[in-house]
Amino acid sequence: MLEVIKALIYGIVEGITEWLPVSSTGHLILVDEFVRLGASHAFKEMFNVVIQLGAILAVVVLYFQKLNPFSKKKTKEERTQTISLWMKVVVACIPAGVLGIFFFYWMEAHFHNYI
């Protein structure tokens, strides 16, 4: 039962911090320093992915009509603006993806801790 309460605390922290312009992953790392789940490292990693997926899906559901360029409710200009937004997001993700590929292990060792 105690592990369920700990998981609930993780969920509350993730739900609140997903909306803030700071890293929700960082908050989960901090919570893990104070409220340790009694599970293996592999389970904790998967738990963090699943709990963040739920928060991201909530954002997608909330903003689906706004982010969907193929919505029937949008005018041609709104569709063009939405597609332009998606193209900008894709272009903006490319540098982070390239850096992530080359420096993944270094970043994991230096940034994936509470310090």
C-alpha cells in the first residue's frame, strides 16, 4: 500500500509540473531523492516513461483541435498556420536530436541526477 501512495505522489508531481515551463523529469528525479520507490532501476525508468506519457497524452487531448491541421473547423489560413507551426517544431527538434544522438551517454551521466 505504501508503494501505491508513493506512486500517487509521483503522479501528482508529474501532473503539476508537466504544465510548467521547467523539466517535469527533473522534478521526478528530485522526488525520487525523497520518496524512493521500492523497485528496480529498470522498473523506475519504465514507470517514469509511462507516467510522463499519461501527462503528454492529456496535453494532446486538450489541445488536439488547436494542433490538428486537418480539422474541418479550421479555415484555410488556420490550416496553413498550423502546418507552419508543426514545421517549425520539427526544425527546432533537429538540433536537439542530433546532440542527443552524439552526447546521450555524457548527458545521462552528468544531467540525470538530482545535483
